[in-house]
Amino acid sequence: MSGTTSQLSVDGKTVDMAIKTGSIGPSVIDIAKLYAQTGMFTYDPGFTSTASCESEITYIDGDAGVLLHRGYPIEQLAEHGDFLETCYLLLYGELPTASQKADFDYRVTRHTMVHEQMARFFQGFRRDAHPMAVLVGSIGAMSAFYHDSTDISDPQQRMIASMRLIAKMPTLAAMAYKYTIGQPFVYPLNSLDYTSNFLRMCFAVPAEEYKVNPVLSRALDRIFILHADHEQNASTSTVRLAGSSGANPFACIAAGTACLWGPAHGGANEAALKMLMEIGSVENIPKYIAKAKDKNDPFRLMGFGHRVYKNYDPRAKIMQKTTHEVLNELGIKDDPLLDVAIELERIALSDEYFIEKKLYPNIDFYSGITLKAMGFPTTMFTALFALARTVGWIAQWKEMIEDPSQRIGRPRQLYTGAPQREYTPIGRR
Ligand code: SDX
């Protein structure tokens, strides 16, 4: 897509730069030749005003609170489809026909088992290892088990690696959970759908039959849809940067998983629930609101704020609805954490500080309450986020690999260190 040009005058020199327009959303100023023409770099730590790529996958309008996957609003995908349908859409660009969906489900289902020796790989971890540490390790280790799908120049191998990652993430996440609680691993069951299979691998025990609750399975499947992809967020940018060097897809997804773990990103769901538990009761909320507003206090309201959404995160609304659905299904009438969350949201959204800084609940604010009610420990929350986000990482990785203009990502810097100086032998220091 192209538009007009912009001009930049620096040191008496005027440089023309092309403006490229997309299908919707902000246009971009192409600065690729800026350094060659001016000897200067742009400077944008945190990339608040920087587009790193061209993409057709996901679009976010942060002011309007809109999230589209291949043009379809998240609300409609979450309402009408299942997670594997969203996976198909993200990977192929179109919603599947009934036969395409059946074939895709069949292919994913038949990749859900992991190499039997991976179970031995898990034995090397301490039982109290954080599931995200186990996941980062085991996803990276997939490069050592699936050599036949690491050649990124082969489209066939790229697709097999994509299917393997989408299909095996639930199995690896469930194994990470089972390992930390000392229970035997549960193999996937081909007769179950994707999310029911995951619930069974997490909560079934050999000693008795496990019956999947269809309401919980549908709710968790919807939660996976909400987490599937989100434009060029930190972990997706990590996957793209790792992939730009030609690293194999398993290594790239392991890198994205590591980045997602941070509490400012995917780790916020675990941090948000811990925060709600620390607040404990509605009476304590004002104290924490004051801490969040205090410049000298590093405390932040976890689950609030977003780099892009300056309005309500559309996923948070659907998440809140799902929370009520799950609590009702489980007969949890009054969850003190939910009471604190609802009151905290009400107070924050009417507080001048949060209004002025446009801080709204994000997807991580309510997810923890729901996942805890389903029986997941807080340490598993980010692992579930990684499970769902794998398809987004893979779709973005494939788009980058298949982009003919793709080059290795290599940002520059503003150097503020010591100018060149001569070495002083240790005897003279
Ligand atoms: C995810 O990018 C994505 O798309 C991510 C994600 C995805 O799907 O991939 O949506 C998933 O990561 C959601 C965000 C989860 N993180 C949290 O809930 C952690 C708490 N939130 C913040 O740390 C923060 O809001 C971020 C990290 C989410 C956004 O950080 P920004 O864009 O760099 O904003 P900022 O830190 O510059 O904050 C702007 C101002 C600051 O005040 P000033 O310095 O301007 O005076 O708002 C304040 C901040 O102090 N602020 C908060 C706050 N978040 C921002 N104050 C109190 N509580 C908060 N949560």
C-alpha cells in the first residue's frame, strides 16, 4: 500500500520519506533510508510510535477498543466459533468451511502426543519448578525431538512445525502442571475436542473416570480465543526477531514464551490474582489505589492499563462475562476475589488518575479469577496464556518468513558511553 511523502529537515538537509497507508489504521512513514541520507537514527525505546512490520493478521484500534483477527471482531469469533476455528483463521487468513475445519481438527488432534522421551526430559526439573520455566525448556527441547520440521525454507516443514506446536502445547502445559503436583502424566484422547482434551490431561487421574464439564470446556475454549493473537506485542515481537535470524520455530516459540512470562505482559494474570488476594477485602482497596497513584511506589494495579488500548480492552469485557458463567456453573455464589475485582474496577474507573491516564482493565484482570475457580494454580495462568498465544506467534512467524522483503532485525542505538580511550596496563591503574 502506498500514500504520499513526508519531508524531514535536519542539519539544513531536507529528506523525502514515503508515507505508506494500510487498509485501516495509522499510516507509516518509511524511514528505512533515513540513516543513509542523514547519518541519524530515529529514537523510540519501547516502540511507542514504531511499526516493525507490515501484517494482515490482527488489527487493534486502541481508542475504540476494537480487536480484529483477519477482519473479524473478537466478540464474534468468541461468540460463534471455537479456538481451532480461530487458529485456522489466523494461519490461513479465512474462516474454514465445514470440511476444512473437520480436516484441521483431525490434523491437530493427531499431533497432540509428544515424543515419549520428552517425559524423561521433565524428570530433570525440581518438582517446585514454575510451569513457565518447564514450558520454556520443553518447547525449546522440541527442536531436539522434531528435526524433520526445523528447515524453515521448506513450506511443508513450516506447516508441520506449526501444527505440532499448536497441538502439543496443551500436552506440554498439562505435563508441566502434573509434574509440579506429582501426579502421572495423562495422555491425550483423540475422541475429545482440543480444550476438553487439555482439561482431561490436567485434571484426570488414573484412579477414576474423568468427565469433562462442557460449560467449563466451552468457557476455557473461549478464553483461548481471547488470548490467541494481539498484533506486535512484546512476545510476538520477540518471536519475529528470533525468527528473523533463521532460528527454528521451536526455538522462536520458546523465546516468545520466555518474554510472555514477565509480569508486565503475560505474567500479569498471575500477578493480578496475587494482587487481589493481597488486597483481600473491599475495605483495603483505597489503600492500594493510593499506592498505584504514588509516583514513589513501584506498585501498579496489575491487570490495568495497556500500551495500545486507551479504552476498555474488548477481551476484558468477554472475560468478565465468562467469569460469571464459570462461577455460576461451579455454584460459587460469592467469591470474595470477584467482589474485590468488581469494586476495584468501579473505583479505578471513576478515579481522576486512571481516567486521565486512560487505564482500563485488560485481559489479565479477570482471567485469574476464572482460572482459579476452574482449579488451576496461579502458577499455571501464564502457561495457559502461552498455550493460547502459540497460534498467534506461529501465524506471525510464518507471515514474516514468507515475506520476501524479510531481513534479520538489527536495531541501532544512541551511544552515551565513553569515547575511544587507550588501554592502561593493570600496574598503572
Ligand atoms: C498484556 O501488548 C499487548 O498487546 C499485551 C497483551 C497481549 O495480548 O499480548 O495485551 C497482554 O500484556 C496486557 C498487559 C498486562 N500487564 C499488566 O496488567 C501490568 C500492569 N500494567 C502496566 O504495567 C502497564 O499498563 C503496561 C505495561 C500494560 C503498559 O505500559 P506502558 O504502555 O509502557 O504505559 P506506561 O508504563 O508508560 O504507563 C503510562 C502511565 C504511567 O504514568 P506516568 O509515568 O505517565 O505518570 O500510566 C501509569 C504509569 O505509571 N500506569 C499505571 C498502570 N499502568 C500504567 N499506574 C498504575 N497501575 C497501572 N497498572
